Amino acid sequence: MTTSAPSPTAAASPLEFSVDGPRCIGCIACVNVFPNIFRMDGERAAAYASAGAGEVLPSRVLHSCPVGAIQRAGTAADPKSATALEIVPGWEKEWEAHRGEPGDILERERRYGRVLDVHEIRGCFVLRIELPRRLPHHELFYMHGIPMEPPEYDCTLQPVSPWTISVRARLLDPRLLHLSGKVNSFPPGLKVDYRFPKPVAAVFHRMDRHDLWVYALPEGTQDPNATLAAVVRQHLAEG
């Protein structure tokens, strides 16, 4: 088998984030999940420190805010696709050391968005969808030197009916999107169509280190931003 060494890359730069003050609702979600990056400045959150490359998943930081007030500074557009991946020399030895490990059924279910639950806080429905904690157990990830870490997702919410919201999360890494069609039980993203008990007027979402949370405010909710902030604060306080 012919292998090729990975191309040399420059040292990864620190990850810099900022908070759009006028958009921030002061729910403290980012401070709670990433206290090493954010802190409260009065009633609004502010970014006060950078994160080292590999310390956090950038998508989880950006999506930790349910109203999209967090931005990442100084980043170029990510590549949209990957049609060829380099092979890491000596990958066979590393795979041989792990190939006997059993597959994780719970992780497989997470990759399809099948591990979820819902509860209610202050009249708001809180849907939790567990995200994958690692990649599938497969030789292709060892072959191409892709770390067995939690994959990053981008997320969108789409109303299907007054009661039903379609939650979609798609893999961000073009290498993983390329391999999703070559690895069993590794879809390019997850989709959950969830019907809430009441018609929904507004929906928001955020991610923490492990889960995707959807907050669905029913029709008739007064001041959605203030209600959402109160719900998130209570949610975080309850753990």
C-alpha cells in the first residue's frame, strides 16, 4: 500500500470569540459552559479570553448561545468538501491495537438523533438531544489520522407545523462528510421531527459539551427573550 505523509501545517492559532452585546439576553449559558472564555459584564456576557486550539469545539462555543450572539473572530471560510484524504504512515499498527474494541450501540443511536427526552420549565418545553461523544469504531478514521473525538455539527430549526419542529444537525468537518458515505451507521447528520404538546410560537437552540437543547415557547408567551433567559437560567441552575 502506498502512503503519503501529511502536509506540514502552521501552529494552530488561539480561538478568538466575541459577543454581540445588543443581541445578548443575559441567559449566562455561555458563561456556565465555557467559564474560561466568557464572563458576565453587568447584564450581558462578554468574551474575555481566547481558547487554545484543541481545548474546545468551536461549533459548541458558537452554539452555546440560544440567540446566536457569539461570533468567532478572524476565521476564513471552511472548505465545503473533501474528495481525497491523505493516508497516515503506520496507521495499520494503530488500528490493530484498537480493532478488537466493540462498537457502541448508544453512540450509534446518538448519531441518528434517537437519544432524547423532553421536560417543561416555566411553560417552555425543553427538548434534549444527545450528541455523539466520539466517532464510530472504523479503520478509515485511523487510516486518515482523524482523532476519535466528538464530531462538530451545525444546527438549524425548521417549523413543520404549529406543533412540530424539525431539528437538523449536519457534520461540519468536510473529511467526515466525505467518510459518512463509506462508514456504516455514520450519517452526514441527524434529523429529529418533534411534535410538542402545544402549538409553538418561537424556538431557540443551544449546545453544550454533550447535548443539543431546543427551547420551544408555546403560543401566548409574553416577551420571548426575557422568558427564554429565565428558562435557561433555571435550567442551568437545576443542572
